[in-house]
Amino acid sequence: MAMTDVEAELAQAKKARREGNAGQARVCARRAAGRAIREFYRKREGAGWGGDAMKQLQRLRDDASIPEAVRRAAERLTTKVDFEHKLPFDEDPIEDARTIVEFARA
């Protein structure tokens, strides 16, 4: 797995958060998780399935064979912000991405 890409995205997410850009941090967290998910399914099922990070997260979220905690992390990362740019939960998107990445690595 191109973990250097995943780790680079997570590092960029942390940098964006430090700089006060929560939206960019969330985008980077999604991309990190999406790359890990893509590799997870490639190892499990072979090549041939693509899609952007959101498609990857949705696939993982809807996969009943995936542990509940991992699916919940994917669900939070796919939740859209409201008109005030707020989310209905307090969980950290970087930690959600890390949960998914750790699962995908196992």
C-alpha cells in the first residue's frame, strides 16, 4: 500500500487543522482514508474497482462485513456539513481516518 501517500495526507490534515482550516483538514483526512480503503479492497478482491475518496468511504460504510466502529468512522467522514459549516458530531475527522487506515493495514 502506498502508505507514504496516506501518511502524507494525514500530515497535511494535521497541518491544515493547526492553521485553522478545519475544512481542508477534513478533505485531507478523507483522501487518506480513501487511499487506504482502495488498497484494502484491491488486496481483498483484486483490481478493477475505483472511485474517489467519497466513493471509497461510502463503500466501506455500507459493507456489512466491516466492523461497526470502522463503518461509523466512514459514515462521519461522508457526512456533509450544514449551512453553517457544522457537523452533527464532535469526533475528530483525522482520528476517524486513522481508525480506517489502521483497519485497512491489518
